[in-house]
Amino acid sequence: MNLPTPAIVAERGAQRLPRLALLLLCAAYVLPGLFGRDPWRNADLTAFGFMASIAQGHASWWQPAIAGIPAEGGPLPFWLGALAIKALPFLDPALAARLPFAAVLLLVFMLVWYSSFHLARTEAAQPVAFAFGGEAQVTDYARAMADGALLALLASLGLLMLGHETTPELLQLLACAIYLYGLAVAPYSAWKSRAAVLLSLPVLAASGAPAVSMLYAGLGAWLCQRSSYDDVRSLTMWVLAAALLSALSAWAFDAWAWRVSMPGTTEFGLQLLSQFGWFCWPAWPLAFWTLWRWRHHWPRRHILLPLIVFVVPMVASITMNGSDRALLLCLPPLAVLAAFALPTLKRSFAAAVDWFSVFFFTAVALFFWAYYLSMQQGWPPKLLANLQRLAQGFVPSFHPLALLAAALATLAWLALVRWRTSRHQHAVWKSLALPAGGVTLAWLLAMTLMLPPLDYARSNRPLIERLRAQLPSNPTCIAAPDQAMSLLAALEFQGGWHVDARRPLVITECSHALRYVQGQEVPPNGWRLLAIVKRPTDRGDQGYQLLAR
């Protein structure tokens, strides 16, 4: 098949994104939210509870547990956080557990960049050669495409919240990125590809996704076997060996967990499409445009490889009732596919993306600054009243470093807008500069200007403090059967109480109990009501009954 590629890139269009600007952008994305907050409910706090249970000796390394309830899936992600907690005893445990996962996110960025770089170097991915020369050179073109892939990943809305948690899904994301890189680098470095494949699939299985690992192995072996590269075909046996290691690791960690749930209704289909639409924005329309414009080149590895790596977690998300955490694994291959749309975009589409990004993210920034001004100066008063109504008991505080970081980020955004709206911008990645910068700005402002009210509302610490005021100084234990895992983690590791979540109230030996109610419910026999304790965001009659024998 000798059809010309749809990519038309001149030499001046293959400019690389300045390295300092790229590093600062990644730092501005990863660092906010790392410091100055508690683990947030639900999944973030639950995962931290399993890590702390290992680090503090409340559970074994092979079976992490919270209040006696064991974790589902593999323990590998919890080992990562527990090791950090034990290695950094001088730091707050929540911060220590968060640090390795920040490094994981940076590794994902790096692997997506290199995956796109190696795929763009293949002969089938090269832009059309001009009659009199002047087309982009191979290395320059590949570097510019890799910059575009990284910007597409940074701009993805789904990565914004889930990428800053300490959950097993982030380690699964890293494993998928390693696998994508291993197959992408296969024609150029045999040992790197083999090491990446042998590492990625067992890590994926030990992190709670063995079925995804096995599907990746089967499709990866098929893709390698049909390749025209000798080094890629020789990788087939290594992929099958990685599949065997994945099965062994899943069996050793008892990580086989099937969570298939497909309603199969029209409403579910519409809900799934809506979730996919916002979660993968703006990478998915660019990826679909790539599949259309490169439709005659689907058998080529620069299209087929990321497409396969995307399809497997997409199917997993559908079979798990539209799980956004399974959908998270789709983002690296989608970002790579989105990069190959950039050389084919029309100028009108790029301009529409730019102006939408300018207006939307500038409005978001003004919204955050208005709320910050109301918290610090009391004006506009209605905004502060809304905030105190939504988070009852919240008291604003001032943090000069947060203000400085937010001001610098806002000035950087204005400089980026000025650069992008100026004339004579030819870089192929230019259309994704404003979306990536806008998402990063929104996250940084939320984690600086709005962090105190967000942490107050999303953390369980205010609830724990209210419970502490109602409890005696040394309760024997607190019975909390059938309660959320994040609440159990908060009771154990923020409250410091012994918690029994396995035995019902009729047979537990605890002196106190906690149960969630909606409305007026009579305490069980043998218990009396001490207080109704609510989170700052609870409304109506919902809350927690604190009971004593």
C-alpha cells in the first residue's frame, strides 16, 4: 500500500515546544494538590487507608485491610504508598503516600511522549514529501508530534482529578503507558521493548486489572506477529511470556476480580456517550479525526497500535457499567492518536479551538478569583454566603504562597494567550497549547485559591473532629458495619480509633457505634443515641447516628 499520507508539514511546522516551557507546564500540572490537603473521599481516602494499614502494622503486606475488611485486587499500588510512608516518617503520611504517585504521573507523561515520538518516526507516518524539498525532517517531525501528544494528554479532562489521586488506577495507567511504549519502541530497541513488555503486563495484573492485561497480551502478540519488522516479530514470544507472568502475579495476589455489569439499555448508552464525551475531551474528537483522515493507513503501526491499546480499556469500561476509572486507561493511546490529527487540521477548526479555550478558561479563572476575593475581603458578599452555605462552618484563611502561585499562573496564561493569538505561529502542536494551558491553569487555581474550602468539603476530617467532640477520650472501639470504606479509613487513620466493621451491632463488643441514616430512625436494641453528626456538606435529615451502649 503506497498511498500518500494526509499529513502535510513544512520544515517550519516541525518546531519543538521549548523544553523549559514544557517542563514548567508539567510541574504546574503535577505539583498543585500535592501539598496542604487531606486525602479526599471516596477512592483517594480508601486507597490511603489500605496504605496506612500496612505502614502502621494494622494489616499484612499480602492482605491490606481497613477495619478488618480486605482490599480487592492486587496489593502492588498499596505497597508503593506504604513504602513511601515508612521511608519518609518525617512527612505527613498522606503527603508521603502521594509523592510516588506524583512520580508515576510524570512517568506517564514521559512514556506518552516517547511512544508518540517512536511511532512518528516510522516510514508510514511521515508527511508528504514536497516536490522541491522543505518538508519536515524525520526527527523534527517526530519531536513535534510527541509534543502534541503530551499536550493532548494534559488537556484531557478525565486525567485532571483521577490523575492526582493515590489509587490503583494510576499505577494501571502507568502500566498501560509502559506497554504502549514497549510496542512503539520495538523497531528501534529490542531490549527496551522486551523489558517494557515484561514489566507492564504483570504490573497491570498485580494492580487489579488482570483481564485487561491478558487482552493486551493477546492483541499485542497478534500485532507483533503481523509486523514487517523482524525485531517486532521477535517480540511475540516476550509478549506471551509477559502474559504468563501476569497470570501468575494475579494468582499469587488473588487479584482476579470480575466486575461485569452491563444494563444494556438506551439510557445507559447515552450516559456512556456523555461520559466519554467530557472525560476524553479534547483528545477524542482529534483521535476520531485521525482515524478518518488516515483511514487508508489503519494497518500501519502508528495507527493500529494506539487503536488497540485504546479499545481494550474502552471495552472494559463498557462492561463495568461505564466505569470512569477503566476509561482512564484510554487516555494515553487517545493522546497519541490525537497527535496524528494535528498535521491534517483545517485552520478554521484550530481557530475555533483557540477562541473557545480563551473564553472558557479565562471565565473559569475569573470565577476562581472572584470567589477568592469574596473569601479574603468579603466582597462580593453573595459569593461568600453561598460558600458558607454549601460548606457549613468553613472559616477562610490566607496563604501567601498560594496567592503568589495563582498570580504567576494567571500571568503565564495571559502570556500564552498573547503568544497564541499573535501572527505567524506555524508549530504543528499549536492548536493544543491553549487547551493544555487552560486545564493546567484551572487546576492550579483550584488547588491554590480554592483549596481551603475544597479540602474542608471533600475531606472527612471535619466529620472526625465533630465525632471526637462527642466521644469519650478512650472508647474501646467504634462499630461501623456496612459503612463506606473511606469513612472507615478516616475513623482509623484520622481519628486514631479501633474500628470493627465486620460484626453487626447485635454481637459487636464495641462501646460505641456509628451508622448512616436518612431521616429519623430509632437506635437498635441495646443502644442509645448520643448525637446526630453531619458533614459540612450534608443536607436535610441525612447524617451519622453516634450510638453508645
